[in-house]
Amino acid sequence: MIEDIDIDCPYCGEVNTLNVDVLAGNQQYTEDCKVCCQPIAIRLSADIENGVTHCVVEPENG
Ligand SMILES: [Zn+2]
């Protein structure tokens, strides 16, 4: 099950939409901002009943 969530880039502030597979549970990965192409470290909590319950984004090297 894929859930779309919107995050604000910690560098440029633009909204990026993430496609999160909530079946995968808690996740931590890096994705480049679609606007400024800088690496965003993403940590999120998800479960099948509630979808994405918590999401933290921060600069990769911050
Ligand atoms: Zn950005």
C-alpha cells in the first residue's frame, strides 16, 4: 500500500511528495530534493493500520 506524503525540503523549502510503502514499516533513507537536488535525510514511521504516523526530514549532513 502506497501513501503519498508531502514534506518540505530543509534546504529550499519547496514541497516534495514522497511515495511511501507503508507495508515496509519504519524507514530511513535519503532522497534528493526534486527542486534543488540536495540530499534530504528522511526518517518515518508507518504501519498498515494508520499509514504514515511520523516523519522527520533534515539535511543529510546536518
Ligand atoms: Zn530543495
